[in-house]
Amino acid sequence: MKYLQFTFTLSPSNSDFQDLLCAMLGEAGFDSFEPADDGQGPLQAYIRQDAYDEKALQKAIAAYPIPGTSIDYTSRQAEDKDWNAVWEHNYFQPLVVDNRCVVAGTMHHHVPEAEYKILIDPRMSFGTGHHATTSQMLSELLKVDVTGCRVLDMGCGTGILGILARMRGAQHVVAIDNDEWCVSNTNDNIALNHIDGISTQFGDASALIGQEPFDVILANINRNILLADMATYVSVMKPGALLFTSGYYTDDLPVLEACAAEHRLTLQHTRHKERWCCTCFQKKG
């Protein structure tokens, strides 16, 4: 799989500015990011060569909402990388969520004990759990009872949400991603954790057509995809089913809530971390 590497320089720049740009680049097809530690240096972003669209990139930059910010970039063919080494360099400590769940890489030798331990080999998928959106979704899964439930992990990445759901007693998990690399990585991580009861599929929301209804849907994607696919999610939710969403900023919550209400979903609760939002909706009976 060939990737393009982009180097973005923002002026002015800080961590929040770079996080916002990452979110907007994600909507333009970029799927991997290496921000500067202090937000002052350049931001590295990666996109599959066959997914790159110059117009989509220009549109994302033009829509950047902070006035007075200049954004310059250069691009080149990405060199082959040891993505495990990149992950180890950036996140050398295992992630501990609510003192109950640990997400660790295969390179870690000293992993804290926890009720749930997830091992991953992140490869290019970058779903390590360290991002605020994923860690909040993991925390939500630790609070909700999924025993005997049929669960959908939409945009599964490395598969850690689906793996935790199965560890917590979900009867069956369907994990879907529109990136073949992510589906392959999810399969590897399922095997690494010796988990059964998870089926993986390559595709987008259209893959949900004809699926049996779900009790819980986990959708950590981005605002635009959530808005576009909300009706499809609702069509495969049982009455009373829960939809957990993340991947968007707190400022985006009103438009997500309005779209959910149009499709008979009611807001149950919401949480925020580092300006990122995580929300639980329930389908009316």
C-alpha cells in the first residue's frame, strides 16, 4: 500500500490548532498523523496514494475556521516505515483506561495488570486508544452492559473497541472498515488476543444493508460521515438500542444532536476530553 507524506506548517500553531487540522484532514481522506510534541513544529500527515484528492485537500484548508492562520504544505512519497517503532516512540507507555482496561503494544514488556488487557500490533491503522476520541469510547464501553448484545464497531481501525466489547460479554461483534489495511489489522489483533465471536467486513455504511439489528453501535469516525450515515445506523438498531459516537469536536455536538433527533434518537449523555466529544444516543422504542 503506497502512502503520500505531507508536511503541514501552521502559523500561528499550537496543539489545538494541529488537532483541528487533523480532524479536517481526516475528512479529506488522511488517516495517519504525527503532530509536533508541543504543537509548534510541523505536522506530518499520511494518505493512501490512491485516496488522495487535491481538491478535497484544498477545500479542507479553505474551511479551516481559525481566522489569520496560514497553512503551507509539501508532499512526497512516504518511505516504508516500521509503524510499530513509530508507535513505540510516540506512546511508549501502555494506555490505562479507568484503571480497568490496559491497551498495550506487542513491544511492551512491563504491562500493568487490569481487568481487561488488550494487546495490539497497530501497523498503519493508528487506533492505539491514546487519542481522546478512542479513550472516551473505551471508557463508555467499560460502563455499559453489553452482555449478550449484538455490537457493531463501525470504522473499526485496529479493532480495539470491538475486542473490548467481546471481552465484556457481547454475544457477537461485527467490525467494519472501508480500509482493507484496517480490516487486516483488526483480524491480526483479534487473533493476538485469542478472541472469537467477531466478524470483520470491508466496506462502508452500505455494508449494513441486510444486517441483523444491533443492540449497540460504536461509531468513532468523523462528523460528516456520522451525519451522512445516521439514517443507515438507525435502520439496523433495535428499539432501545444505543449509538455511541465520537470523532468530532464539542462544537459539532448541536448539529449531531439535531440529526439524531430527526432519526428518532434521543441524547442520553455526553462527555468531553481535549475538546473532543463522545456521545450516547438511544433509539426510541
